Amino acid sequence: MSISRADARLIEAFLDAAWSERGLARATLEAYRQDLEGLVAQTSTSLVAQDKQRILGWLASRLQRGDAVASITRTLSCLRQFHAWALRQGEIDHNPLLDIDGPRRAPRLPAVLSEHDVDRLLSQPVGDGPLELRDRALLETLYASGLRVSELTGLSLSALNLSRGLVRVRGKGGRERLVPLGERAIEALSRWLKQGRPLLKPAHDQVFVSRSGKTLSRVAAWQRIRQHALAAGIEQPVYPHLLRHSFATHLLDHGADLRVVQMLLGHADLATTQLYTHVSRARLQDLYRRHHPRG
């Protein structure tokens, strides 16, 4: 069943509202379009005539054919938003999705580097040139602080207090936090700021700069980290957030309090931080199985 003009008009109006009210990305809006058109096509029913049984039947058929739970959860989120919007607009007189729960996904445990691999990675930038000093400071800071890469590349000089070993970070939602830096990160940052950064002649106050003196982009940071990981012989994919995962997991491995780790990471919800406790336990169980004589 091809969609009617009325359904096409509703979809366009909903997507326009979603974009203007919440600033959704183009890819997300296109996925929502496909979800809504797919519902109409597969149920042979217009959007304003959908009911709970039709929607559940369609979602169940997708689950049975092997669609990813994450994809179905995304679709259900889209349908909830659409029907809530349509109700506000007077296009429908009830919301058929008010009491429908989505499929539950097993939590995806964060990947981490071993402490040995972290040592190999951090020892990789060799030399006293400005780029080597920058990369050493970048890697040490990521692992010492658990910053997101966007937080790292957005750091200004005024956010650093190396004499006290602290960095002030503005994270998600504009929330600020103070994060301590270890001795090695402080030393690497000091060398970079005194001996490396001035040679690149930046015209701004960002801590990390590119070869041409411009602000270092997130993509460039990712590329440098990946290059150093390959040079260190680390086989698993290495990316900036992996160092954040490793920072949190290694803290818990060594007995850090979960609330402290939450504060350092800037998580609004403790449940997000608790994922790292599962990683820590899994690593402990793996070590036990591999090394205990009766494991």
C-alpha cells in the first residue's frame, strides 16, 4: 500500500515539528519517515486509524524476522512521538501507544583497554617535536581525566590549573565539573604548553591545536589516537571514548567509589556509571577462570 496524500502531509508536518522543536539530525528524521511509511505500508492502514493491535503486530513481525532490538526500540520511540504530536494537533482523539512497553535490550558493556595496553599506547608518542608533545599530552589527559573527546578538544587554557592539578570541564547539558589530573598528565601538559604549543602559533586559547595552529578537531584527535594505537601493536579498535571507558573501569578495579567515578565522568544518572561495575566484575571473573587452578 502506497501512502495517501493525507498521510504524506501528516508525516511532513510531524518531521517539520520534530526538527524545529528538538533539532533532530537529518539522518534521524529520515529514519522516522521510513518508520511511519513502513507502518502504513505493512498494516494497510492510515496513520490516523492505527490502533494498538496493528502496531504491536507489525513490531512483533519485525522482531521475528530478525530486526535488531535497537531498531525496533527506535521505531517505537518515533511512533510514540508521532501519536503524541497528532493528539495535540487534533488529528487523532486518543494515543494507542500510552501503555505499550518497548523491548528491553541487554546492556551493552563498554569495551576497555587493559592497563598493559594503556601503558603501550601512552608510551607511543616519542620525540620532542610539537606534535609529539601534543599527542603525549592529549593521551595522558584523556586517560587521566576520562574526558569526552568533545570536552578535550574544547578545553581552553583558562580551564587548566596545573599548579593544583585540576581541569574545569563543561560537559553535557552545560554541567561543569572539576576533574583531577595525575602527575604524568600534568607533566605532559606542562611540556606541551611551554615547549610545543607556542611553536604552532595559535591565535586562540584552546589547549590542543592542529599543525597549522587551529583548534584540533575531534576527527583529528581520533585519527592521532588510532595511529598511535596501531604503532603500539594494539589489535582492538582504539578510539577516544575507549580511554574514557578504560579510565572508569580501572578506577573501579582499584577500589574507587562508584559515586566518585560518576562525578568524575559527569554522568547525570548513576545507572550509566554502573555499567562499568559490570565490566569490572566481568574482567575479574575472566581473570579467575584463566588463572585459578579450579577456575
